[in-house]
Amino acid sequence: MKPNPEQPRNAPEASAAELKLKFKLVIAYDGTAYQGWQIQKIGTGVQEKVEDAFAKLFPAAVRLHGSSRTDTGVHALGMVAHVEIPAAEFKMPVARLALALNAFLPDDIRVLSAVRAAPKFHARFDATGKQYRYSVWNHHAMNPLLITRAWHFPVKLDLAKMRAAAKLFIGRHDFRCFAGTRPYEMESNVRTLTRCDIKKSGPHLTFIIEGDGFLYKMCRGIVGTLVQVGQGKIPLAKVGGILASRDRRVAGMTAPAHGLVLWKVFYRKPRK
């Protein structure tokens, strides 16, 4: 690379005013009042609220980069995001950043942690996988404490059949038959699930789905299909054929958004 004749040979690459510090945030939120994570043209996204909190602390405009996009009404316990702050503006101990942000956030959004990140860290592109959890309350009477957290399904479900069907989703497959319609064509609908199982605690069923990536409404399509297997509307023997069909019309319903939580985002351990 040829030296820049306009720059002194021993000049630093960036002035102190230009240096930026990168932070990794873990954010939890109740998505009931929001139109998803991203900033929206109509309605309010969670990202907008967190960026507003940053703006109150640091004069320079900052853009938050999230690890995922959650839909309207979907919740998160482990949304990861990163942000860059000019070093000249960051005057507080790092340990106080989450506390300072939470002071300017509504009660349904909380920064659980905020730590320094490597300069090249990217919340989305460095993620190796995600875990989602979906809650179903399988009882004739709904638990009022879970009204915004679980799908009330009053018809008795066959847990053994649902668990058997869930195992069929593990592995590398084309999941387009469980995804919602997008106004554009996806480059690939192939994803790898490493976990798809169901935990039961009384009438509370928790569907745990883990993989390297997810299509639009894919988790909700899988849960809706599994519930219909448990209901007896979709025979267990047909689940493999549904998956192979790549046709959304033959799969089950899309489960409601409010039962879904982005539970955790996975990253490779940094090299020592």
C-alpha cells in the first residue's frame, strides 16, 4: 500500500476524537407493546427505545445493531446487540453503563449486561446459533399470569406424539414449509436445528428450538404444526412428508406471537 502523501509518516491512524469503543449488550424485553425489535416506519420497535436511551447519555448519534429480528409481540430474554460510542464521550465506568441505560428505558425493556467487545465483533454476523422457547398453557382454564406469555390451548394434547414429531425436525432441512411469506425470495431456506424438544410442568408446555438460524415465523410454524399433531389433526406419520414438501400450505398453523421468546444467542468462545 502506498503511503498517503497528505498524511505525516508517523501520524496515528485516528485521532483521539475519532476513536470509538464497542460494547456488547444483552437485552430483555416484553414485546407486547412493540412492533418487533427493529425501528419501524409505523409503530415503535424496541431498538428505537434503546437508541433513545443512548442518545440521552451520549451526544453523538449511535446505531444499535441487533443479533435478530423479532416480530410484533415476540419477547426476548437474550437479545444481543452491539454499539459503538466515541471514546471522548464515554466518561463512566463500564460497569455502570447498563444501569445508566435502564434509567432511561421503560419498564418492559431492560439491558441485562453491557461489556466491552472486540473492535471486529458483530452481534449478527458473529452469532453461531440461537435458542427460542415457546410456551403453551394446555388447560381448559387459562393462567391469567401468563396471558401475554403463553398460547392458551384448551384441548388436551398428546405429548408423546408431539415429542416424536419434534425429533424429525432436528438436522439440516429446507424449512420453507414452516416459514411466513416474505415479499422477496430467500437465498436459501436451509437451516440446521440442533435441538427441538418439549418440556412439561403440569399444564405448562415449553417448546425449545435451537439452531444455526431461523426463517421468518419458522419457530411459530413448527410449534403450530406440533400442536396440531398433539391435537390429532395432523397424523404423526405425515410430518416427514410435510417437511419434505417445502409447501407452506400443507404444514400446520402459525402459533401466536406472544408465546415466543428469543431465549439466547450463541457465539464462539474467544481465543485466548
